[in-house]
Amino acid sequence: MPGSGVVRAAIVQAKWTGDTASMIEIHEGYARAAAEQGAKIMGFQEVFNAPYFCQVQESEHYRWAEPVPDGPTVTRMQSLARETGMVLVVPVFELESSGNYYNTAAVIDADGTVLGKYRKHHIPQVKGFWEKYYFKPGNLGWPVFETAVGTVGVYICYDRHFPEGWRALGLAGAQIVFNPSATSRSLSSYLWKLEQPAAAVANEYFVAAINRVGVEEYGDNDFYGTSYFVDPRGQFVGDVASSHDEELLVRDLDLDLIDTVRQQWAFYRDRRPDAYGPLVQS
């Protein structure tokens, strides 16, 4: 897979502001700040324009859903992408049709074109994360998107515990995989710096791990931030973000490192798909 030199990338972890309008506004501000620092691609956290309402099971929270790509948030993010010249990864609560909802991320190219969307495959249903109440399992596979800065994939939050999707994205040519999340301190914090670096190593690409931060109004989940970029060797690119505060991270990702690592660690060469059939049998 050809590299394409250094790409300056950004992610942001943000606290819930209390309403969608101001939440979108602060993300626009962070995006403009990232663009001023030279970023060419940026990703937001899971359902970035809403609270993490899945801490409860209440029908009132279907109000956060909207169409993708034709809803107001993605349309507004298209304008932001054109303004800043950045590729944007935009996670929202998707309304497909009456009764059909998904946990989705739209991928918008630097010229404002919506390249497509990823729908979260693995849907948790445990205390504080009642997602099956709201979301159907994703049905669009594991697409990758040819953007202005390289080949980009998305894997959302709970997906990260399942190696199959990480591998599917690698096989499809992903160079950077964004993993927008909402994960809490008491549940999985010790896994946070383990799983995504391991996935980056196993699949030999960059991962952008994004977590919400703070305690929100619908529960006691303490979202611990600690967002980061990790390279194909499993090494953090620069410092990891704060575990308590909002933070914008802008980092240089050397995509040529992907080829270097794949030549050194020949994991793709030594795969044995002929032997893996039983892994996908129910």
C-alpha cells in the first residue's frame, strides 16, 4: 500500500454543553483552530452533537436522531469541511426511516463531499450503555473512504473490542482508522491504552482513538478522555490527551511508516485465511 508522506491530523474530546447548538458551535471552533495549525483531517467523538443518552432507556432520546447525509448536522459539517479544507469524520445518531436508527459516522471530504458513512456493528446492552434500545446493528460492512489525505476507515466505540472489523479495514486498505467512543472510567479505562495500540500493530495502520470527557446529565458514567493517535508500531504519536479536560490534539502522521512496518513485520503476508473458516461459524 503506497504511503503519501506526512498528514497533519486532529481529534478533539469535548464535554457536553447542554444543547446541540452550542455543542456544534464548539466543535466548529475546534475545527477552525485545528485548520489554523495545518490539520488536513479531523475526527469528533461518538454522537458528538448530543449527550451520551444511552445511559438511560427513554423514548424521548430519539429526538437526537437525524438523517445522514441530508440532516442538518452533516449538512452543516459539509460547509465546515469546505471552509477549513479538512476531511471530517462526523459521528451522529442516524435516522434512516421510521423505526430504523443507527450509530453512524459520516465521512466528509475536504471539498464538502459526503463520501459515505459507517454504521456501528457491535451494539452493547449493559448498565450505563443501553444501546440496543436505540440502535440497530450496522449493515454497511466496513467501508474505507478515499479522501484528500489518504484512505480512511471508522470503527465506533464498542466495536474496538472485536478484532474482525479492524482487520477488515486493514484488508480494504485503511491507512488511518478513527475510533470515536464514549467509554467510562469505571468500566474500561485500563483497556483504553491497550486495545487500539494492539489493533494498530496487528493491522499496521494508524488509529485515532477519541473519547468523551466528563460526567453528563443522564447518568454517572465518568468519561475519561485520554484521546490519542497511535502509529503502526503501537507507539503514541505525541502525548495522550487529558483524562479530565477538553482538549484538541493535532499530530503529524507519517503514512510512509505503514509500508516500512509492513515490510518489517510481514503480518499480511503470513495471514492464513484458508484456516480461518471456523472463526465465522455460529
